Amino acid sequence: MEIQFFTDLWTVLDLVHDRWFDLTEVSFDKDRGEVCIFLGEQRRGSCMDRRLRITGVLDFEVKDEAKIGRYDLADIEIDSPSSTLRIKSGFPLVISMKMAGKCSLSVLRQPN
């Protein structure tokens, strides 16, 4: 699995760590192989100031044990042997993605 970052993973994490997202607004476009997560600074209010875009996604699974709707993004883990990328929250939530041979992560600022 080859992951292309427009910067390194630690910089991506710095841009998205402790940002909040609404699980109902996480989208997976299987035809395009793309996952988008809209992120915000505050737990309440708009989750639209940044967008984490992940391409090269083959499959997408959510394990939501907390069932609270709004979560913080705590970590992004890459497991190369299984070609899996995981997004973890500080709450019991894990978003797992099976990745293609080539994929990318980008953080885009949303216009105000």
C-alpha cells in the first residue's frame, strides 16, 4: 500500500486532531473510492471548516459503540500489511477503510 500525503502524516494529524465531526455527514463514494469527513473546531455547531479527503478507498466500515453522533478525531492509524487505514475517536468509534494500492489523504479548508 502506497499512501501519498501532500505533507507527512504527522502534519495531517496536526490539522485534524481534536476536530469534531458528525458521523451522519461522513460520506463514502464507492464509485470514486473516496471518503470525506467534514471537521469543525467545536463540539457543537458547524462541522464545516475543514474537510479530510481520503482517496483509494475500496471498502468502508464503521464500528460505533458510543452511538452519540458527534465525535472527535483522535488518531489516524495505517496498517500496511492489511492495507487498512483507521480513524479513531476518543469515544468508542473506529472508521476502518480497506485501501487500494495507491491512496491519498488531504485536508482542505472550507470557505467561510
